[in-house]
Amino acid sequence: MDMVDALEELNRIVMDREMGSTQIAFAVLRKTAELVRGMSGEELEAALAKVMEVAHRRSSMPVIANALREMRRLLAEGMDAERAAESVIAGIGERIDESVTRLVGHLGKGVRVATYSYSSHALRAIKALEPASVELPFCSPLNEGIRASAELRRAGVRCSVSQDLEFLRRLRGCDAVLL
């Protein structure tokens, strides 16, 4: 794979406005594994430095750079690129599972929940809570609230989507807010 093309593709992934930060991190890890396959030494370090530059273009999403740092550490230990990427992805997945389990243990099931987040993590946590109801803001221009509501309803979760002021009023009736 040509370095210039790979970096352009990585930039498109990092700057995507529809995927969440973890989805972006996973895509970056997999693309990086393709890019650095067979590299070692200075060539590998130079490629990883360029990928890290691209990752820092979304500094508001530290999971991307953190995942790349972990991949770099595994590569330095001699792990091959594909295994390193998948190992980091599995580790992130395990931490998400642990946090969802802790959340459910803390809040219990059947609570009334509101969320400002449409990330896969937030939706996964909400499903695990088996809430009595979920409040979501509409959120234009990508209709995130409607999409999240549809996903939760498919999982059997009762949802309400409302405009900003109505959403703020409905927050008073919630037991928890997931951000």
C-alpha cells in the first residue's frame, strides 16, 4: 500500500463525522496494520509517527491516539501488526464490557435514563440497563436522536425523542443521565 494513499485514507477515517470515536479507533488500527505489515525498525517508527500525526487531528477523541500508542507498544514487543491491532481492539471491548457491567450493577435495571450520547457504548449500556424509559434529544442535522431511538426500540426499549427545551424539561423525571 502506498504511504500517501494510506495516509489519505486514514485521514478520511479520522475525520469521519458519523462514526463514534471507538469505531474510528478500530478502523484506524486495522488500516494501520495493513500499512505497516512487513515493516520494522526505522521504517515502522516513521510510518507510526505519520499515523499518529493523523490521529491527533481529532484531539477531542483521545481513544484514537491511545489505541495507536498501545499498538505501537505491542509492535515494539515483536507482535505482528494484525495481531497487535486485534489485541488492542479486544482490550478496548473488554474495558467497555466491564464498564457496562459496573454501570448496571450501580444503577440497577428499570431506571429512567436520559442520554446526550449516541455512541455505541452509550446505547449498549442503555440496552443492558433494561430501562423503564429513555429520553433522547432530537439533534439535527444528522437526526442522531431518531436513529438512536430506532435502534433502542428494536431492542425493546421505550424511548421518547424531543426538541431541546422539551428534552431539558424531561430530564427532571430521569434517574440517570448518560453522557
